[in-house]
Amino acid sequence: MAAGKIKKQFILSAGKDNPVFAQILGICSTLAVTNVIQNTVVMCLGVIFTLACSNVTVSLIRKWIPGSIRMMVETLIIAAYVIIVDIVIQATLPGVSRQLGPYVGLIITNCIIMGRAEAYALNNPPFPSLIDGIASGIGYSYVLLIIAVFREITGSATFWGYPIPWFSDWWTNWSIMVMAPGAFFALAILIWIIKTYIVPEDPGGK
């Protein structure tokens, strides 16, 4: 695959076709884990790993997957990588694992991962599928991290769990920002800013 095509695919998957603000996928985890930056980083790394590995695996065996059971095969592949992620988090970050609770397991049902397997990995070779998986994961991650930074600072006056000295002394915490409605508001504002000022939609539909 030519370097130019790789770059174009990476930019497209992480930018214009971003799974969160362009396709509005995977917002369950946006609501669930973005009230704390540390938890968000761990979740994002898990999603990037799962996306990249599942895309490559599906691409490698795509010619031998019967069409009638392809989604079951994809789910099994995704579940295997999510189990690896969950075991690693439990072994290395037990505190974070307890805070994330069942949300790591819910990566299996994340429609971003299944969507990329269906839309891209089933129709492309392994290396482009790897690039697509990494780019989609990064696109997902930076949106969640922006939301997490905003929510933790405004909701708790902390960054990575540590108080912000010049800020926490006078700031009144917005309790709603550590709750699910706060994630809805933060995501909606971010999508509005991106679609209005950064990646405006083509009025001609092109």
C-alpha cells in the first residue's frame, strides 16, 4: 500500500470519518468513563488495541468466514482481545479496573469495532486494516480525552486526580459534569464546535 494512501486512510479514519463526531458511534463509553481522565486513557488504549488487532485478524481470515455467520465470528474475535485487555488491566491497574467495572467488557459491543470490521477489514488486506483500526481508535480516543479533561476540571477541579492549585481555590464544582448528563452536554458542544468551525459540512453534500 502506497504511503500516500496510508496517510489518506489514516487522516480519513481519524478525522472526517471520525467514529464519534462524524458517525456518532461508541457514545456509551463517552457517558460512562469520561468523568475521570485516567479511566478514559485506559479505556482508549484498550479500544485502540482491540480495534487494531480485531481488524487485522478479521482481514487475515476474511476469505474463509462464511457470510451467514460472519458477525458471530467477528464478535468472537473481538471478545478474545477484550478478555486480554481486561486481564492486563486487572493485573497491572487493579484500582482502575474496579472503577471501570463492567465497561471494559462492554468494549465487545462497541459498535465502532464491529463497524470497522464489517465496513473495512472484511474488504481490505491486513496492513490497511491495521492502519484503519489504529486511526479509528485514535479518532475515538482524542474525542473522549477532550471530553474527559473538560469534565474532570469543571466537575472536580482536578487533573489526573490531582487538585489544580490556582483553579480549585475559587472554582465551584459543577456536579452535573461528573454525571451522565454532563457527558451528553460536553459531547454535544464538542460535536457542534467541530462540525461548525473545524470540519464544516459541505452544504452541497459533496
